[in-house]
Amino acid sequence: MLFGAFLESTGAGKFFIDMAYAATGRQRGGPAKAAVLASAGMGSISGSAIANVVTTGAFTIPLMKRLGYKPKEAGGIEAAASTGGQIMPPLMGAGAFLIAEYTNTPYLEIVKISILPAIMYFATVYLFVHIIALKNGMQGMARSELPKMRQVMKEGWHFLLPLAVLVWLLAMSMSPMRVGFYAVITMVAVAVLRYVLWFFFVAPRQGEAVTASRIKEVASAGLRKLVEGLELGARNAVSVSMACAVAGIIVGVVGLTGLGLKFSSMMMAFSGGNIVLALVMVLLASLVLGMGLPVTASYIVLIVLVGPALTEEFGIPLLVAHLVVFWYSQDSNVTPPIALAGFAGAAIAGSKPMETSFQAWKFAKGLYLIPLFMVFNPEIIVGGPVPLVIWNAVIALLALCAFAAALEGYLFTRMGWLSRLAITAAIIGIFYPNLLTEVAGVVVMAVAITANWLASRRDTAVAA
């Protein structure tokens, strides 16, 4: 928490946003794509969907509106992308630490297995953005309006050093708390060193004299920035600590009353042993809990209630069960009627909260589909033969991209209802844990996508 706070207070957020704009700004729907990438970068250090919306959304939402996105779409895109920040390593809104604690799994292992699902989620949101840009004939931003990648890296490359230290120390199997401590020290040292070099060597060339009063003023400003980082980290930690404390009380009551066992037996009775129905019930329970609890607390309560049933009755691997529940716990950020990130996006976009929340819910469909894929293809989480893992990762990305196209009714050109139904059936086939069914789904999907591409070529030829 402190490490993320120091990155934010020293300007890492602006660095990630500028880097995203420099990378994607000239593409179709550039600001929206930049919002997705910037939210992934900011979310990886802040771990809060709402904080992510108000930080990156202040830049991205007005630019999306100016480019041609409807206000509700701009707010929805930002909310969906910002929600992904809580499933993006290394912080994951404190989720990685809790999962590691409950499953007795090393923190680094949780980070490693969470990377691929997080990439899948952001790829889905990114494609939604691209398809909307294509449908509406949007263009990118002018080169003159965008920061240059070389300049961005020149001014902010030092923000990458603490992240590199963080990953390196984690790889050396240090405890997360010690890693966080050394990462904070590195962040402060790098920021101080960079400013000292500028103050004593660059500023004098620009006509700024180095005097005792100026040194005192700079030192005072540095101390204020240090206190600001500590204060922000403390506020972030308090919110998570309070959520965990309240959830702990609920967990204690559940354990003392035996409600967990009763809830598990109710799940078995209502689902009739059907794993899909059981997961739907978990999803509905997470939505209800999410209306009154923060995401972290919702995850803790839900895993205590349904975790035993998922692992013991349905045979879902422990890590997969925890990740599924953790992902489902994010839905309160984007699912009406209580969509906190959606409401924050609506406030910035100047759109109606419920309309914006429905848009966010649509763009964040990966929150529901990717956990299903984890359950039926657990190799992408628990590991397996390398060819099988690669195959599952490829077909999952293909299915998610095809789902976005079918939902929007557009890929290279407009899709007919027959193609959309065929793709929906193919997605179901890909999610089914049978190799022949998966291959059949991939073939149907490839045929539908190829037909859409040929139709776009014909349309282009007719227009010419």
C-alpha cells in the first residue's frame, strides 16, 4: 500500500497515462485505448477501482467524448478498465495477499498465475473500444496533441526502477512486507537522487541559482512530499484494514453458527450438482454482498460461505476457486444497481449513472467469462503440459475477442444474426472441457470471422 502511494504521490500516475497516450493515441479510438492501458498501469499500483476512475478518467473521459464516444460509453469504458486494476498484479487491491494467506501459496505464485487472466480481461475491453471506434468511423488524435514516447521515457524512466526491484526481490522469495519496504526505499532514493542531480547540474544551466535559501525550500518541499506519500498509504491501508476487520467479524459469526456449512448444502440442493448453476449462484451472492461491502470484504465473506462447496463438492482446485470468487467480487464496481466505479465515471462524463453503469457492465463481461474458463480449463491457473496451456490461452483470447464482436455486431464490418449466433455457440463449445468440442468451436469461429472479413472486402470494393 505504501509503495503504491509513493508511486502515485511522486507522479508515476501521470507517467503511465502519458506512456499509454504516446503508445496508442494515433490509433482509432486512441484516447479510449489509452484509458485501458493507463488504467492497467495505474490499477497495478493503486488497487482501487474508484481511485483509478477519478485519477485516469479526469484525463481520458473528456478526450473520449471529444473524439466521438457517447458520454455514457466514455464513462463505462473508464469504469470497466479501472475495475481491471484490482485484478492486475502486483497489488490486486490487497487481494493477492489475502489469496496467498488463505491458500498457503507463495505471494509470487499468486502474482504469476494472475497475469494471464488480467491480460485476457484488458484485451476484451480493448477490443470493445476498437470495435466501437470502427463502427463509428473514429480516427486517432493528431501527433501534435500527443506526448512523444522518447520524451515520456526520458522524464519518467526512473519510475520503472522500483517496479523492477519489486519483481526482482519477489523472485528471490522475500516476504511481501520486506519487498514492499525495500521497494519504498528504492522509490524514495530514486526520486531524491533524480531531483538532486537536476537541482545541482541542470537548473544552474537554466539560470536558477543554487543558494542556501533555495536548498532549504527544496528540502522542505521534499519532506512535504514524503509526508504526503505516507499519509496516502495510511489512508489506503486503513480502508482495507477496516474492510478486513468487519469481514472478520462476519466470518467469525458464520463459523460459530455453522452458516457456512448450511450455505454449502443449499448450493448443492439448488444447483442439483450442476457446476454452472452453482457458479451462477456464487455470482448472484457476490452481487448482493457487493451492494453493502467493499470488494475485499465481499471476497472474504464469500470464500468462507461458498469456498468449501466449490472445492469439496464440485472438485474445483483451491486456487481456481479463490480466483473465481475474487473475480466475481469485483462485479459491484460495474453491475447495476450498485456500480460504484460506473457512478464515478458518470460523474466525470456528465452522463446518467444507470446508463453509464450498464455500459460498464457490458464492457466488463470478462469478469464473468474468464472465471468460467478457469473452472473448465484449470490448466491456465494450476499449470500442465506447455502445449496444452498455450492452446487454452490462445482459444480463450480468441473466444473473448469473438464474444466482444458478437455482442457489438461488428468486427471488420457489420455482422448478421446468423454469424452472431454461430459465434455464441462456438464460444460455448470452446468453454466446454473437451478437445474435439474446443476444436469445433475454433473452426466455427474462424469461419464466421473469415466470412465477416470477406464481406468487408466486398463492401470496400463496391464503395470504390
